[in-house]
Amino acid sequence: MIKRLLVPYLMGQRRDGLQRVTALHGGSWTVVRAPESTADRIADRNEQLRSMGRVYALLAEQVREAAQAGQIPLSISGDCISSMGVLAGLQQAGREPQRILWLDAHGDFHTWATTQTQYLGGMPLAMLVGRPDRRQEQRDGIAAFRETVGARPYPEARIVLSDARDLDPGEDEALGNSAIVRCPLNEVLSHLALDETLYVHFDTDVLDESQRMPALKYHVPDGPGLEQMAALFQRLRDYPLVAVSVSSWHAEQDGNDGAARACLDLLRVLLPG
């Protein structure tokens, strides 16, 4: 049984347009909201982390309860940092996955040492594995965020990062020196085992679909299309999935809900029923 969780936030900021997913899908959804996180724009990075901590701690609770009940949690949120809440919930339930498949056009492996923009959205995979992140003479805000959510660092060697084709200087080097496995989409299955539990994180910008899905947040050429992703998801149904998380499209720019419908169709392939 699937536990559907909708988290209408982007970097701790409210994005209520994402709630259209509940009407488009037609199934039962739990909407995760933090009463103190009501702003739709937060300029300060530390306040963003605090807001995300509140939101994703609640997400972790929902994931933990679902995993303990034998359900597969499916989370749709506005950013990849939501994966921290999903992993935390699985860990708290004693269901930490043996493997994580991270599908993304980007590496998400920046730390404060490599980032040029200080954009937290470029750091989630580095956060997940506990990479050092302390800024000079400043409090370690990401470690505090991880503690609030209740997540433990995940082993790098158990992560498969697929189709990350848009990497920044510094980030590329950090990934190359890590134990994370990198591969194109058509090699994913060669790095997975049917007897290992699997958590799939799907950033929708991994898709190269600028024409059919203009509301994707980033358009990076030379990536997989919907058909290739559907073929992979069909094969992944044979694996023991413990959770799926999705980093969504720009709901506010998805006028005809084309991106939402396409991604929901993909999820129906991966998680029938």
C-alpha cells in the first residue's frame, strides 16, 4: 500500500500551487504543513534552513508511521532537500534502505566550500551523506537542520547517482573524489540488486522534455525523455522499494498541468495502485 504525501514547499517557502496534485491524481493524499512556516518568500539562508527543518521533521514523522505500518511512502515536494525528511523517517522506522537511486540532471553535491551562489538547492546530496559544511566563523546550520529533521548521514558508497550531466566546478571534483556511483540511465540496473531495499529520489529536471514539459524548473539537454524514464520505472517495480520522493516542477508555471500529469503518469508506472 502507498502512503501519498504532498509537501507544498520550496526551500521552506510555501508553494500552494503544488496542491493541485491532489485533485489531478484523485487518490488520498496527506498534505504536510508546518504551522510556523507560512511565508512564501524567505531571503535569509539560515531562516530557510530553519523553516525546512520544521517542515521536513513533520515529513519524517509521516514517513516513519507509514514505514512502520508496512506502507511505501511517496513524497512530492518542491525541492530535493525533502529527501532528508524521507530518509529520516525510514531510519527512525528501522527501514533505512540498502541503496538510494538519485535521478537528477545536477549533482546536488555542493557544500559551502564549493558553492558560488550559496544556493541551498545545490547541496541536498552532500547534506544526505553528511559532508562537512561549516562556514568560516558561522554556526553549522546544516548540521542543526539534520538534527532537527532526525536524519543520520547515509553511506556514499550505497548511492547511485544517474544522469547528473550539469555539474559545476568544485562540485564535479567533489563527486569524483566521493564513493558515490555515477552512471547514465541505461546503466542504472547494473548497479542495483534485487535483494537490496531501494529508495528512489526522482528530481523531475532529470528529464530532457523542454517541449512537452516547459514547467520543469531546469532544462538540461541530452537527458532521458518520458519514455526512457517510464521504461526504467517499469523495471524498478521488480525491486523492493521502501520509499519514493519527487522534486517537482514549477506548479505556478504549469498552466495546463502538463508537467504534473506527465509525472503522475510516471509514478503510476513505478508504483501501480
